[in-house]
Amino acid sequence: MPTEKISISLPTSLVQFIENYKITKGCKSRSQVIELALDLLRYQELEQAYGEASAEIDPDWELTVGDG
């Protein structure tokens, strides 16, 4: 996968968290920790979008489909 280098500024407490997570979880780099966090955020957003989409399903449609 192609990568791109960026620079971000974070509070010291978050940098310490990232470093501790890297060490305790055996990640190769701080970048890998950030990538894992962003993957989780993306998954959370997708899960919410799917939940909202399924809430839009018309219950009468399910009855119609069930009738064949």
C-alpha cells in the first residue's frame, strides 16, 4: 500500500499513550498505532452508517417480501 508522510501535533499525554501502546502491544512504530486507531474510527463510522441505513428499511417491505 502506498504511504504518505504527514506531520501532526498532539498533546504530550496522547504521544505518551501512543508510545506506551506501541511498546505494550508490540507495534512496529507510532505510525502503526495511529493507523490502527484510524481503522477503528473508520469501522465505527461504517457501523453507524449501516445502522442508520437498516433503520430506514420499511417494515411493510419485509412483510411483502415474506409473502413472496
